[in-house]
Amino acid sequence: MRIAIFRNEPKEEGDRVRFSGKLTRSYQDAAGKWHDTEYLSGVDYLKAANLMQEAYNTERELRQAEQSTAPESSGPA
């Protein structure tokens, strides 16, 4: 199971950078071929919750890094 975090560029000047994520679970079929799915079963919920907590913390760190490198605003927002 994994979460990909995406950095979404601002569309207009003054907009801030946003982040989004996608949770994916991989599984192997009877023939041994790997597939990805967004569907979870009972045993996956707790794993997903823990992974979501890690993703939340990572996104928070990314947001803080963006803020520390952003140019200072020159007036009221």
C-alpha cells in the first residue's frame, strides 16, 4: 500500500501551492501478475489509517518548506 503526494502548482498569481494524495493498494492475482487498486478490505483499513497519518505529517512538512521559501508578501492579503 502506498500514498503518492502531488504538488499542485498555483494557477494564478497569489494562489498558494496545494498538495493532494492518492492511496493505492497492490495485489497479486492467481497467475502471479501484479495489479493496483483503490479498493480496500477489512485488514487494509488500519494500515491505510497509519499510512494516511504519515502522509499528513509529510504534507505538513512540505507545506512548511514551501512557506519558508516563499517570497514575503508586500501588503495585506
